[in-house]
Amino acid sequence: MDYLQDNFISQGGPVMYPLLFISLLGFLLFVERSLFLHKGQIGTQDFLSGIKNLVRKKRLVEALTLCEDTPGPMARIMKSALLNYGESRETIRSAIQSAAIVEIPTLERRIGTIAALARVAPLLGFLGTLIAAFQALYLFESFNGDSGVLSRLLAEALITSASGLAISVLAMLAYHFLYGRVRALVHDFEWMGHEIHEFLIMQSDAEESKHEDAE
């Protein structure tokens, strides 16, 4: 049968082209998001320790410069806290929370698109199956014992369904992987925000106490 000599996409019929587009789009989004989230990860404990040491030495400008030179959302959140050093507890907490709220949507950007592709892919595969079934019914009377046409349509129906399901499974795995990375970063936000908040308050209180003792 000649159709066996065709490539996989041709065997699946016209629906394979939007499925191919979805798979390529999902792959590109996954790669882009993975690289973006990887850049957002830094050595949180080492970075926090460096900032604390600079603040203890009253080198606040150097600490802010370190935040500016360090890529990723962690450094931007840290910078927001340092800019409010010496302010009240609530002011520092509000600055940290506001910075985190700005960063989280950036981390989650396009991840929902991958989840949407995972939902659309099997529907397109099912559409391809229905198209093949309608073609088989329409051409049923003209088969005249030719099993090649029926086999081609059956293969088209199975290939589109299998392709849609396969793309959906991979897209869902990619979505949950990226979502897990985002949740891990948000957890680091919360931990680092709490640590720097308590440290700045304690450091500020200590400096005020020394100033009062000196007077």
C-alpha cells in the first residue's frame, strides 16, 4: 500500500498540521520558561549572608549595588527591603510583599498557555478521528472491496488520536514541572523575605540602642 510509504504526518491527515504546530509551540514555551526560571535561581543562603554582612558593616550602598548586579527576582525583592531599611516593621513587610507580588506573575507567565495546549491537543486528535470516520462513511459505498482506502482512513483516525494524547501528556508533564519550579521560587521568596525582614528590624533596633547608649 502506497500510503505506508508516506511520512507520519501525511498518514495522520490534515489535523496533524495543527497538532504539529501545538507541539512545537509547547516545546518552545517550555524551553523559554525553563531557561527563564533557571536564571531566577541563585544561591539564596549565600546571597542573603552577603547582604547581612554588608548591612552589619553599615555598607548599605554596596548591598544595594550587589542586588542590582545580581539577576533574578530574589535580588529585586531584597533591594526593596533594603531601600526601606530603618523604617517600621510594617513598612518593610509591605515593601517585600509588594515586590513579591510584582515578581510572581512574571514567573507564571506563559505556563498557563502550556496547560491550555495540553487540553486542546486531545480535542484536535479526536477531531481528526471524527473527520476520518466521516470520510469512511461517505466513501463506504465506493470501497468495492478495496481495503486500502479503509485501512488508510483507519490509520488516520488512530494516528490523530494517539498524537493528540501524546502531546497532551507531554504538555501536562511540562506544565507541572514548571509549576513546581515556580512554587519552589515562591517558597524561597517567603523564606528570604522573612529572614531579611527580621534581620533588618533587629539590626535597626540594635543601632538605635547603641545611639541611645552613646547619648
